[in-house]
Amino acid sequence: MAKQSIEIGEEVAAKKAFAWVIDWPGWCRSGKDPELAREALLEYAPRYAVVAKAAGLKLPSLDGAELEVIESLGGGGGTEFGVPSAITKLDYRRVTAAEAKRLASIVEAAWSVFDKVAAKSPAELRKGPRGGGRDRDKMVAHVVESDHYYAREIGLRLPEPDAKDRKAVATERRAVLDVLGQASDGKPLADRKWTLHYAARRIAWHALDHAWEMEDRSS
């Protein structure tokens, strides 16, 4: 029996690399090199499974599965800074109505997981090895602020919500999901740079990256 393959993409810079699963926005991890990024990707599968479940989906079995790199490209300053910022050829794929709905559901689930983690995290988080890192409320504000920037990248022009105004945050998120939930020809949204695939990948990654950071720094 042929081994099951899980298709991934990679973004590689001199000192940092990202690896992500093509069809699962937000299942994305980094490392100092591609191999370490791929190892982290597999290690986080159980944590990402929580997101898939929240979206009403189920991850494929990883038993005997192998990661298959189907797209690899060089990264730049954004990669080194810690952001998967390269838009790939696969990000320009057409998106059917059914797939758009699925992608939007995963982004929504990523936000839901982030909110739940924030709700149970202490206000003061354990500092990093060099004494750095945002505490909970600043991290929540950072994610909301970043989501507002992301909303502009897909053509939305809404007032920037205060992180403490949950109604305003929910309104902007709903507007983003409305855009992501529409079929696309694969071209950049709103005549800017981000395609639907990349927008879903970037938004879900950011919310989950900080959700998992909060979990790790709460212990």
C-alpha cells in the first residue's frame, strides 16, 4: 500500500523557515531550517486537530504519512522577522464556493480557539528566556490590531475596533469571513496583493501562533 502523503509548502530564508500544510490554513510552524520547521509541523498536529474539530472538520490520519513538499520558495526579511509572508503560486488557485466556505470556517475556528485560550490564560504570562514577550491583554490587542490590517489587505474599510469591544471585533471578523467565504478566481482580492488562499493562511496562522504561545507561557 502506498504511503499517504501530506502536501506542504515551505518558505526558506537564511536563518528561518516556515512549513505549512497546503489545505489546512493555520497549520504552519517555523524553525531555524526547513527540517526543524517540518518537525514542528508534525508536533503541532494534535493542537491543530482542535481547530479542525471546531470547524466541524477532521484531520487526515498521520499514521504512516509522509510530508511532501510540493512548493518551496525563498523567504526574505518578513520570514526572518517571523512571518510567513511569501505568496506562492498555489495561493493563486481558484476557490470554489464549497472550498471558500471551508476555508472561512477554519479561520473562524482559529479565532474561536484564540479567544478561548485568552479567556483562560492569566493576565501575566511567563516571560521568555530573555525576559520578553507580551502579556495576555497586549497580545489580544496585537491580534485584533493585526486582524484590522489584514481586513484592509482584502479590501475592507471598517473602523479599527478596540480589543475590549467584543461586538466591534465580532463585526470586523464577520466582514472578513464574508469575503473569505466567497468563491474566487484566484486573483488578488480587492486588486491588492493577497489572494483568498493566502489571506486565510496568514490570518489563521497569526491567531493560532499567539494562541499556542499563550498556552505555552501560561504554564
